[in-house]
Amino acid sequence: MNYPSDEQLAEMMRQLTQARIENFLGQHIGTWRWWVLVILLIAPWFIWYKLVDKKRILEVTLFGVIIMVFTITLDEMGFVLSLWSYPVEVIPILSRLTSIDYTMLPIIFMLVYQYFSTWKRFLGALVVLSTVFSFVAEPIVVYFGFYVLLKWLYWYSFPIYIIMGSLARWIVKRLIDIERKG
């Protein structure tokens, strides 16, 4: 079998990146969708700063960064596997919905983490959050053309949000226990 070389793959990636940049500059930058994504990337951080418990800011931020790592990783995997795509991006060299991965999901998860301190309450809030994200927010984002489902269904996202939040909380709580014992 004739496999593409590393150099051929790099050239294909360069051509794809160039095409994405040209598409972005010709069709998306400055459109209302692009401006919505820019606002959603920046503005929620000001709200978060007002709401975050400053006494727990490191803990809450660590939780948010873990959520961000999960969302970016999962989003990249889904994009590369052609499970979904994003017609409009804030930055054309990133193949993900940066406003959601870097801002909206981490901030909302951080606020849930902050306000629901016991596992029972946190898991209940995660179920509600996962329901809203999977069956309300995602369809709205699809409807307005920010997100295109290729080989993905909304209900696939539901357990992922719950697992992601639970795992992030477990990691943070474990690190806090290690620090206290240390």
C-alpha cells in the first residue's frame, strides 16, 4: 500500500490551513456570527470575574482549566474525526468553536462548581446543565449556523458533559486533599 509521506501530509495541512484562512477572510470575518463569537469569547470573563469567589479563585480556576483542556481535546477529536464542523470561527487557524471551548463551557462549569459544593448537589446541577447544553444550547447553535452535526447526535453529548464535570471535580478535590496532607 502506498501511504502519504510526512512531507505530503504537512503540505496537505498547509493547503487546508491556507484555504480555511481564505474562506474566513472572504466569507466570515466581520459578519454578525463572527461578532457574536468574538463577544462570547471576551465578555463572559468580566461577568465571571464579578461572580467568582475570590477566596477560592485558584481552586475554581483550576477546575475551569481542566474543563477547558477536556473541551478543547474532545472538540479537536470530534472535528478531526468529522463528527461535526464549525462554519464560522473567531480565529481561522483553530478548528474549534473557541468561544465555547475557551469561555462559555469553562465559565458555566466553574460557576456550577463554585455554587454546588457537595457531590450530590453538584451531580444534580450537572444533570440539569448537561440537559440544557445537549438539548437546548446545541440545537440553538446549530440553528444559527455556528455548529454543523455530521455524524453526531445531541444525546451523545449528554453523558460527556456529566463525565467531564465529574472527572474535573474529582481531580481538583484530589489535588486539594494531596496539598492539605503534604
